[in-house]
Amino acid sequence: MTKQNTKLLRVGLAGLGAVGQPVAHRLLDGMNGLLLAAVSVRDPVKAKRAIPKLGDSVAFVEPAALASLCDVVIEGLPPAQFLAVARPTVDAGRILMPLSVGQLLIHTDLIERARATGARILPPTGALLGLDAVRAAAEGEIHSVTMVTRKPPGGLDGAPYLVEKGISLAGLKEPLKVFDGSARDGARGFPANVNVAAALSLAGIGPDRTQLQIWADPGVDRNIHRIEVEADAARFSMQIENVPSAENPRTGKITGLSTLAALRGLVSELRVGS
């Protein structure tokens, strides 16, 4: 009889926002094979008020120090702080779960660096669905991938592309297409909004061939993503309507659950899906 491996994977959280909080709660309640070991936040006192179970067993450290204490680091920070977590984690050969997936389209050197250090970069599926189908189709030939995102105007406020183009969404009465281009350009212009498009492009035909439309729609109260894929093996379309999180309307509630599912997949005896 083989002896069961009882080693726990130590998890670090960079940020306790719309994703970090539900992940922290679930880990602290207990997940087989997983242990919340460290957290990086600006205000530890505020974090302990929000999550009373954060006690002496969880270390509060700077972002760069998470990799020295953890086997898996979940990045959930503003895009501008992405590298402060991602680079040390990859350099240390750890598992990086980035939520700011769009930053991987900008800092492509991290993927090459991971090959050298043995690190793994595993973005959770997040607010999308069907990435396993897209990955499967990419083993053959994908001819086109198009994604149309519709969000309440408040979920797009402050995006660099809108500021640069002088596009105001105040008082919007009907749907307005605010962007039509590649996933790479969308990630630059909407760094807090289109991580889903970045993940889709990495799973399929790349950020320059993946087409993206973004609509500000005052008639919706959910973040809606529709994907159309044309491949030699299949033609398929998918749509998901995500309830925005209370903490951050740019992030769907399902993103935290997707991150938990990705963590569970690292330690589970059975993992369903490609």
C-alpha cells in the first residue's frame, strides 16, 4: 500500500479584495491539502477586522516576500502592482495564479523566465467559461475568436482608454460600443476590465488575433461575455452573465469561486476537464 502524501500546499494571497477575501475565508475554514500561509496587504489591521480568523498563523509580508513562504501565490492587486508579486514568484520557481491576466500580454518575458526557473503560471478561468474547449480546439486549428463584453457603465469608469479618448459614460441612456480591436490593445486600454479576454487569447490563438468588443450598457446589471469560436474541429458560442461583486463592480463574484476551484485542482485526486 502506498503512503498518502499529507504535505500541504502553502498559499499566499497578494491582496484581499473582491477575490482575495472569499478565497481567504474558504482557506481559513479548511480546504484539504491547502493552507493559507501568508498575506500581503496595505493595512493588516483593516484586514484582520474584515477577516477575524486571520491570526498569528498567517504571516503579513511585503508582496515580494510571499514566494519565500508559499508554494502558490495568488496575485489580486491593481495591475500597476502586478510585477511586484509576479516576478519574485516566477524567479523563485513557485506557482503563480495571476488575476491581472492582461499583464501577461505586456510582460511576456515572465513566461520565458518560468521555463528557466521551473515556475508555473496558472491563471484561473475567472469570469469566463469554456476555456477547456478553446484549449482543445487550439490543438487543431482555430480560424477566429471573437469576444463581446457588455458591462454597466460604472464597471468601466476610469479605464485608461476612455480617459485617453475623452469618452464619458456619465448619463449614458443606451448601449455604447467603446472599444473594437485586438485583445492585446484591449488589455492595455482596459487593464482592470478585460482579464477575461486576455485569458481567452492565451488559451486560443493569441492576443493579436483574438478580437474584442467592449460595450458600456446601462440596460444590464451584470458583466456579460459572449464568445464565438470558429475552428476546424468545432464551431461554438458561449455566453456568461456574471453578478458583479459588492467590493468591486469590475469583478464578477464567480472569479473568487474559480480561483478556489483552481486551487482545489492542484491537490485533488480527481480533476475533471482538460
